[in-house]
Amino acid sequence: MVFILLVIGAILIQSFFAQQITFPIQKEIQAFEQIKRTQDYSIRLETNQKDEFSKLAISINELLDYIEKEKNRDQEKQKILQAQA
């Protein structure tokens, strides 16, 4: 009886920790898919916690900032070239 309770407890604990890990990853994947689908580089990942996923999200957001700025510069260059043509 005690063994069964320990096994059930272990399963519940494992399930809880698995969800704590997979939920932030799923949210990041959804954001990446949206960025890929829409080409909208202004989308940012949530960074409201102080864990490794938030640190990763901060770095990814910095990369997205860079990409968005470069895309805007390219668009401005295209407008100038079109106006000169």
C-alpha cells in the first residue's frame, strides 16, 4: 500500500515538473511560429520570471530587436531607391 502511494506521488511530482518545463517551451515555440508565419519581428517573448527560460527569452528578444531594425533599414533603403528610380 505504501509503495503504491509512493509511486502515485512520484508520478504526480514528475508530471508537475514536466509541465513546468514544457509550458514555457511551448509558449516560445508558438511565438516563433507566429513570427515565421507573419514575418512580424516586433513580436516579443514574455520575460516576467527570473529563470533560465526568461534569460533565453531576453536574448531572443534582443536578437529580434536587431532583426527588426535591420528589416526597417532595408525597407527605408528600398523606398529611397524607388524614389530615385
